[in-house]
Amino acid sequence: MPDLDADRAADADADPEPNADVPDRPGVANVVAALNVRRNAAIGFTLGVLFTVFVVYVYVVVPDRPYSLALWATLGFVLAVGTGLLLTTVLTLRSAVQRARELE
């Protein structure tokens, strides 16, 4: 049976610095932090959930629709996630435009 640990050690010794040819550049985490993506996502998904609760209340609870709860829950989930993603994208694009104007 081959010794896998010895093979891994031999591979590690063959190339001591595997990232030597990668240029120095800021990581994705820096871009995410600069554009406030985490804050934008929190705002976007919070508004998406609130919008979904409003829509479900107005179109399902008040008129007492006869469809199953699973159907409305699935549609509500899709509406909340879709609205959250859309609002997150819009807020992040706004942050990117503001950041680009600051750098000019």
C-alpha cells in the first residue's frame, strides 16, 4: 500500500513557494469591505423580508386565499430572496459609484 503522507511531503518539498508567481493585489475581502456589501446585504434582505410579509398579508391573509400554506410559503421565500438580492445589488452599485466619485 503506498504511503500517501510521503507523497504529500514530497510534493510540498518540490515547490516551496506555490504562490510565487501570483501578483500582489488586494483581495476580494478588501473590495467587499470597501463597497459595504455586508451592510448592503443586511439592509436589502431585511427590506425584502418586510416587503414579503406585507405582500403576503395583503394578498393572502386579508382576502383568505384558499391555496395551501406550503405554496404561499414557497412563493414568499422566493419573493424575499429575490427582492433581497435585487436591493443588495442596487445598494452595492450605489456604493461603487460613490466610491468611484471619491477616487476621482
